[in-house]
Amino acid sequence: MRFAKVNGTRWNVAYSKFYAQVMMAFFLLWMCSAGPVPAGEDANNEIYSHLLSSFVSGGVVDYRGFWVEEGKLDQYLLRLEWTDTSALTSNDQLAFYINAYNAWTIKLVLGSYPGIKSIKDVGTIFSSPWTKKICRIDGKILSLDDIEDGIIRLRFRDPRIHFAINCASKGCPPLASEPYRGASLDAQLDAAARNFINDPSRYLLDGNQLFVSRIFKWYAFDFKDGVLNFMLKYAQGDLLQNLKANGDKIEIHYLEYDWSLNGK
């Protein structure tokens, strides 16, 4: 129990979480007897969809809401654990791993809530939050780095994913308020990239000096045609016109990254 003194609202929260844990135990027993989630059922993100729509708005995450409903998040994570990803189509697989990364990141933050100001607080001098083995997927226990670098980037090679996965930080592309789905994945990834590229808080164009997110520096290998070409593909309005006007004269620089928690 997270509180030394439990009374009033805190008692209600504590009781709700205890009840959710009991129900989670019954759910776990049922899942163990039922076996892996059949292909097709894995795309049912009803629980996760409800959580996202309830506690994510404009990329700002209500971690207290997630904390109160942590039992539901655990149910979703358990469903991911029991999904047979080998039976999924390529798009369904990518959507699955993006959702898994984002959902497990929320779970990681909740492990230190409410006394957390940055996801980096979860790490230590000797290990980062992204190397913690916490994600139960495909019969393995993986880290967030394993999902991002060992599966998503390695297997799918789509630079748009960097605007879909969320590291629980303000400098990161915003967490979507809906799950990613295989049937609409291409449009969702395009929208994520377009929204980030055209967000005035994410870039600064001063003459021929273009300042962009350090994501483009850290993952330069994934943007094989270069930062400018990627931005030209998704830029709109004045940004697009100014990028075209400056053309080959543009020099790329990188903004400082804000690691503070993307919560209220």
C-alpha cells in the first residue's frame, strides 16, 4: 500500500486498487487456462482505448488517473503478454509493439508514482529505465530498449515510429489518446509524424538555421534520406514554403531535450 495513513479518498483509492488486484488474480488464472490469445482477438484494445481516452489529452498524461485504474492497465498488459504475435499480420504486429512500448512505459512510471518528476528518476547511475527487464511479451521478459531497438526498429525500419512511441517526457512526441491499430496504422503513423513536424514548439527556423528535435540526431540512421527530406515530406503551410525557399542552404541543429514528465 502506497500510503502510511489511509483515510478518506486515499482509503477509497487503496481499496479500489486492492479489489483490482484480486480481480487481476482471477483474470490471470482464467488466462492461464485459456492459453494464448488467438489471432484477431489481440487487436481488441478496448481496455487500453478507454484508459487513453480517459487519461490522455493533448499529449498530457493524467498519471494519477492511470494509478487509480492500474488494475485495468495490468489487465491490458496481461492480454499483451498472452498474445501470439507470430499469428499477426505485419501491420498488426507493428501496432501491437507500439502499444506495448507505450503501455509498459506508463507502467514503469506508475512504479515510482507519485514521487517522480522524470522517467530518468526510475534509473540509476548504473542502469537506465529503458534497460529494465519489465515487459512480458512473446514468452520473454524484455526491456523497453529490446522492444524499440531489437524489434520495432530492426524489424520494421519505419522512421515514423519515432513519433508514435512515447518516452513519458515532454521532449518526446506526444502520447496518442487512442491505440494504434493495424487496419489504420499507415494513416496513424503519417498523422503522428505530420503533427510533430508542424508543431511550432518542436522546431525553430531562423533564416537557414533549422533547429529540430534530438530524435533526429539520436536515430539519424533511421532517417536515411536526411532530416530535411523527411521534414519536407510532412511539413505544411509556411514551414514547408520556408524550407523549400532555403533549400540546400539549410543547416541542421538540435534543440535541448526536455526530460520532465509529460504529466499534469
